[in-house]
Amino acid sequence: MDDLKNVHIPVKALVQALLRCTVVVLAIGLLYAWLPLEDEHRWVSALVGALAVLGIVPLTGRRVRSVLVSERPVFEAVEALSDLLALLIFGFSAVYITINRNGDQFLGLSNRVDAVYFTVTTLSTVGFGDIVALGQTARIAVTIQILFDLTFVVVAGRVLVAVTGKRATNLR
């Protein structure tokens, strides 16, 4: 507890980190709102969504390296987790809304907000049951998300926390 009394949080760095997180999340949200998920070019959205999810793996490695050399590893780790979660939610939401183009893959998923809601409830393992994967394609996509969430998000979170703790200790 005495260690916490001597901790100085640089306000300017905190504000900058929060601003960067906000800009990245807003940019990803705007991209999601802009992509043609429902028209004849929806394959582009499915591709972008899949690339967003697949891009998380190399991005995590890059972010871990940046935490290792950062002057403020905690801020860097929080930014990394924020970016990774935004990409994960965007990626799977884009895939879900795209594969449900005929309304036969999911019961209760009819728009982009529903897709984000379903992705977040699946990610959080809440699963209210108001949106249900009916089709085989949807069930495969949801299974992939669940496996991805269970393995990658936990591993990325643990690695970032461990590296952040190690780096913060080395800075003292």
C-alpha cells in the first residue's frame, strides 16, 4: 500500500493514451458503419472482418514488443487490449452480419447493432439466447469465435499483463 502513495500518474500521458484508444475505437466503429455489409459487395466486408480477426495475432506480437520497450508499459498494455478487443468485435460482427445476408443463419440478428451485441455477448460468455445461430455456417463462425476468445484473448491478456509487470518492475 505504501508503494501506491509514491506512484505518480502523468496526467498528460494518461490523456494521450485515452485519446489514442478513443480514436482507434471510433475509427474501427466508423469503418464498421461504412462497410457495405448488406449489398452486392458484402464479400469485401466478410474479407475485411476476417482479416481484422486474423490480424490480431501479429498485432499482439507487435504490441507486446512495444510494451517491452515502453516508458509507460501499463498505458501501452491498456491501449493494446483496447485495440485488440475493438478489432475482435469489429471482425466477428462484420462476418456475422455478412453471413446472415439471407436471414437464415441467425435467429434475431437483423442489423449491425445486433451483430455487435451478439459478438459482445459471445465474447463475454453471457449468451442471453435472444440471438441464436441456426445455420451451419453461423455455428461454425460462432464456434471459431468462442475458441478464439478462449485461447487467444486469454493468452494475449496474460502475456500483456506479465510483460507489463516485468517491464514496470524493471523501470523502478
